[in-house]
Amino acid sequence: MLYLPLPEPEARVSILLTAARQTPITPDGLRHLTKLATSHRLDGFSGADCSALVQESARLAIKDNLELVKRTIAGGGVAAAVPAPIVMPRHFDDALLTVSRSVSAADADRYLRVSNTIRGARSHAIAKSDAEPKPSSAVGKKRVQRPVGTTAQPPKPLSPNSRPPQLSPTPLQSPEEPNTAQGDNGFDSTGELDSSSSFDSSV
């Protein structure tokens, strides 16, 4: 929430003169406008209210000019002879009859209380945050203890010609494979007759 306080008399002068920068005003009108800005008649006026006052004054000046043109033409004169509309002191006074402050005194007081409450809560939160201890950056980090006088040695790089050790493959023996080799004639590798052979020994 952003609260903008109502402008002070000095600020109202700047706002009114800026709003009237493109409006033709007589020198007396400018002096009167400056006096109005610092008077109690514009107390509680916001920046938008000051701009509305200048616009209403210009509208009243144009209205008076049109009436003058009509009277000039009705009297047989020429409309071109009528000067351009210009704001005079009385136009500002007449504009104040219709333009009033848009923010009531009760609303301004309520907005101010809410703003002070928010500002106090924000200041309290900042003060509480500053009072809390800040966690140390070293917490959670383990330090490796080394013997005195020693330093950590980086790993030695591998030589371009070095090869990793290779292991000789060991042949696997199937459990169904017999331990001895048997020939086609019924004898084993030792020359003894194999009892499991179908060779008939009686022949």
C-alpha cells in the first residue's frame, strides 16, 4: 500500500502553476492563484483537485468569452473583434464554488493512521531482523586435520605410455565335463580299461 500525503501550501503553488502552464491567465490572475494556493481555502486539496480548479477556471473564462461574442454580434459587431478568452481572478473564485476537496478530513486522518501503522510494523520487522544473529558461513563445514608440517599432495597424473594392469583370463570348466579324456576304444588316457565302457571283455 502506497500512501501519498496531501500537498502542503508550498507544494500546491507548484502544482497549480504547472497545471496552468498552458492556460492563458492575466498577471493579476497568476498572483491571485498563488495567493489561493497558500490560503486555507485550498486546505486538503490534492494534486488532482488543484488541476480540476485550473480546468474549471478555464472553462468559465471560455463561457464568458462566448457570451461576449454573442453580445458583440447582437450589437452589430464582428466576432473576430472579440479577444481570445483569458482567465481572470474572478474565474478562480467562481471555480471554487463547484470544485472542492475530494478527500474528506476523516478519510485523510484514517489514511494517515493506516500509513503510520504500516510504517511502524515495517520498522519493527527490520529492527528484529537486524537483532537476530546471522548464521556463520563456517557452520556445517568439516575441517580435515593433517599432521603438522604436511600438506595435501595432489594425485600423480598417469603417464601417456602407461597401461592399466591386465588380468589373464582363467578358463572355466563345466561341471558336467569329466576330469579325464576318454578315447573311442573304451580306454582312458592312462591305458586302463574303462569299466563304464560298453566294450565286452569276454571276447
